[in-house]
Amino acid sequence: MLEVIKDLALLLILAGVCVIGAYILKAKKQEIRKIATDLIQKAEIAITGSGMGAEKKAKVIAQLQAMGIKVDAWLDTEIDTIVAYLNAKAGWLVGEAIDGVSDDTST
């Protein structure tokens, strides 16, 4: 009976470690998505012109790597997914909106 209790305790500890690991991994992926989205938006503003998607993506990847973030197949796909989402939702930030936000909130 004592052996069964030890085995159950060990399984509960292992399950807890897996849950914590999954939570940390999910949080890290969300952080990386946010960073990638910000860099994608900045590349969209910095590099203008039609058909420049590959150059923009290369710049985003280079910046991510410079930050110490490994760009693997998952992240490469996420970059494409983010761009497709922003294109579909017309979610691109406008340079003037970023730079020209008024500090006057009295109106």
C-alpha cells in the first residue's frame, strides 16, 4: 500500500512539473509572438514598396536572431501567420499614427 502511495505521489509531482513546463512554454511563445509582431510592423513601415515581403521577412528574422531568438520552423510559420492575419484584418499600423500621436489629451 505504501508503494502505491509513493507511486501516486511521484505521478502527481511529475504531472505538476509538466503543467508548469507547459505554462512556461506557452508564455514564452506568446512573448516571442509579440516581439515578432512588433518587428513585423516596424519592417512594414521601414521598407516600402510592392513585392518587398521577402526583404521584410529577412529583416525581421535577422532582428530576432540578433536578439538571441532562434528562428526555427515554428517561428518562421508564425511570422507568415502574423503577416497573413494583419493583411486580412487590415491591421497594419500607419507610420503617421505611430509617430504623430498627440500628447494633448485635453480635448
